[in-house]
Amino acid sequence: MAIVVRGLRLGVPYHQLWEKAKNGDDFARGFLSIMVPYESHEAARAIVPSLVEKTLKAAAKSEKFNGAEDVVFYACRYLANDNRCGVYEDRPQFCRDYPDSPFLVMASGCAFEGWSNQCRTKFKAMEAEVDTLQELQASLNALQTYELSSNECTTDTNSKFK
Ligand code: SF4
């Protein structure tokens, strides 16, 4: 059986999502066409306890947090046993739109996770570049300060000997 824990939607409890889907909301329909909610946090916790704990802790810090019952964990019905997307070529628009989605936790191997990892790697590389640029800027500033003070020194010295 594929192991999946993903999906956190704060502020829109499951029953409201159903209502929206019934009223023709595209996002809600797309979401519920692929996601099946776990019966309880305990059920999700039994699969990946650390992710559930981490997610609940993060959710509790959110301004939108109304209570643990608003946090729902979902399993994707299309995640294959090899932990890859079973319908990748035909995956729903909802999945193609990632990261513009409410997912915070993704299953290993899911297309979402691949994208997320790529973003994380790029972000780290950019952070490293920013650090390097800041160090260069600091060195440049120090050099300019040194040059300025040496010029002042030279000017002072010249004026004393006139
Ligand atoms: S990309 Fe595939 S495995 Fe991932 S959530 Fe969508 S349908 Fe499921």
C-alpha cells in the first residue's frame, strides 16, 4: 500500500470543501477528485508521525488556526506503490498548479515533492550566492574606507610640509 501524508488546508474544513465542490468550485472538485482524507490525525500519525507532529505544530502558530480539527491530512488515491505518481501524464490541473496549492506536506516521490526539492535546492544556492555577494560588498566597503583614510593621511601629511 502506498504511504501518503499530505495536504493541509487551514480555514476550509473538509465539510466546507465538500459544499464548495457540490456548488461547482473547480479547486474543491479537483482536490477531492484525487485526495482522500484520513479518518483522524491518529490514522495519519500511524503512517508518518514526525510529519504530522511538525505540521500540527506549524499550524498552531498560524493566525488562521481555529483548532486542530481544521487540519486535515489527505492521501492521494493515485500515488502508486513505487511511490510515483500513477497518473503523471494525466494528472489533474490541481497538481500541475503546484506550488500554487495548499499542500504543505508531500509524499516522497510525488511530483509535488520533486518540484519542491528543486525549489529548495535553488533557494539554497541563491542564499549561498547572496552570502558571497554580501561578503564581497563588506570587503569592498572596508577597502574603500581604508583608501579614503589613506588619502586623508596623505593630504594631511602634504599640508604639514608646505
Ligand atoms: S501529482 Fe500524482 S501523486 Fe501527486 S498528488 Fe497529483 S495525482 Fe497524486
